[in-house]
Amino acid sequence: MFDEHQEHAVEAGKACRAYRREALAMLEAVVDECGGVVGLAAAESPLAGSRLWAVLPREAAERYAVL
């Protein structure tokens, strides 16, 4: 998933990324419980903004869904 978020100066960019990661804490908790991985990084050129990904083991995600 890409979010075409504007670029910031270095310090503002760090604060923005910290805020956005905190906002994604619920997703990260679920993915972590399933043994998966969540990532957030700067989008690569020619895109601007951020890219987000989550990788979940199928079996773990299916078990979590039953809870």
C-alpha cells in the first residue's frame, strides 16, 4: 500500500514517521500475534510518501480470525 504523503524536513519527517507508526500499533499487534511482519518505509522514486506492507502466515491468520 502506498500513501503519497508529502516529504518533510529531516526532523519533521522523523516525528511524522513516529506518529504514523503509533497510529498503526493495532495492526502491528495483530500481525505480531500471528507471527508476521509489518513494515513502513519511504516510497521509492518516482512515488513520494510511504509504503506499508504486512506479511502473515496463512495458518496463523486463520486461527486468529476464529478468536
